[in-house]
Amino acid sequence: MSELGCKMVMTSTQVDEDAQHFYRRLGYIDRGSLFLDNTPFEQPQEMIMLKIL
């Protein structure tokens, strides 16, 4: 992504998944979350992660 000129990348994972630990080891930091409760799409909290390149 940095070769394409991007300054940062973002990803997300649900808080009940192990992927968050993988992304932290790669240098991503927690930046926020998304809740879809009380909707037909209810699911665990979605964690948004960011990495500055």
C-alpha cells in the first residue's frame, strides 16, 4: 500500500475474534468501534484498527 502512495491503512475485526491480536503484532492500533445492536444485523462489536505507513 505504501508503494501506491497510501499514508495509512484501516481494517476491522469483531472483538470476539483472534484477528485483532494478529493486527496488533503488525503495528495496527485500535481507533474505534461499531455497534449494530437492535437491528436485523446484530453482531458482536466491530473493532476498527489503523496503521500509519
